[in-house]
Amino acid sequence: MLKFIKGNSKIILRLLLSQIGMTIFGLMISMTMAAIETAKNDGKPVGPGNHVWLLWASVFAVLFYLFICYAALFDEGQRDKIRVEAGRMPYKPAKGFFIALCAAAPNFIFALLVVITGFLGSESGPFAFAWAGGASGILKLVALLFQGMYWGIMLQLSRADVVAAIQPYWYILITLPLLATGFLGYFAGLKDASLKNAIKKAFTPEQSTGSAKDKSKKQ
């Protein structure tokens, strides 16, 4: 695994930096939308399940982030396509998934810690440790700093009003889109199946065998 990380450190670091950049962007537009919602509600709290503007701002930020990751791994797949065809490296279609998994390692670590402390600190659970409940709230805020673009989605879909009230399992769910995007982006690049080529193929009429032969005879 260490050999894989070392060999793909550039693309993994690129995905990590993209996440940090999009986290800042996501938090900025989410806070702006949250302020607009509060202003439209005459300065009163909007309430759980009513963060519609915040939700759409978050969806936009997430899609933008996933597009950046998809493009990066598509380029990586196209570079590896040349190496595979030349016999310089084996065919590994799942490589993009493992690259995304390595880039998402901090997210998984925070998600695991949030789940564990949330379970230990739950008032309805068998332990209800006060320290665990406090640690869970702090970890949720720290995890949000790494995945701020998901803030609005988590608040709206979990029907929570504040970050501390978001259920712990959401921090695991929001790590999954990157893994799917990593696999699809790299695999599409490896197969040279870009959206541009797909659109061009869809609008380009296919030549029949007969017409192709006639064309070759004329030449």
C-alpha cells in the first residue's frame, strides 16, 4: 500500500488540495446562503428541514468538487492508457478507486472517530459518556472543515438545525461520492470515453459498409 501511495503521490496530493480549496469555497457560499435565509426569515432561526437555499448551494459546491476530481482522474487514466497499450504497466481499472480512497483517508478517519464518540456519548446508548458527547461535537466541526461543501446537504437531509445535531453516519456517507467519482473518472480515461467523444459519436452518422467501400474505390 505504501508503494502505491508513493507511486501516485502527485495525484493523491492534487485531490487533497482540491478538497481543501473546495471546502473553503463550499463554506463561503454556504454561510452566505445561511445568512440570506436568516434575513428572509426576519432574523429568526430558519428551523430544521427549511435550509433550501443552503441545500442548493451545497449541491453546487459538491458537484463542482466532484467534477474537478473526475477531470483529474480522467487525465490520469488517459496517461495510463498509453502505458497499458505500450505494455509498460498492467491493466488496472480499479486504480482510480484506490487513489480516491487514499485521498479520502483523512475523511474516513474523522468519520470513524465521529461514529465511535457519537456512540459512546449518545444519551440513549448504553454508555452515555459526557466526554464522548463533547468530543463528538468537536470532531464534527473539525470534520466539517475538511468537507465543508457537504454542510447544507447534511443539515437539510438529516433535518438538523446545527452541526452538532447531525447524525454520525452522515460523515461516512459523504466520503462515498469521491470513491465513485474516482473509479468512474479513471476508468473513463483508461477507455478514452470522454463526454466530448460520446456527444460527437452520437451526432455523427455512421457510414455503411457499402458507402465506405465506394469511397475507398474513388480514392
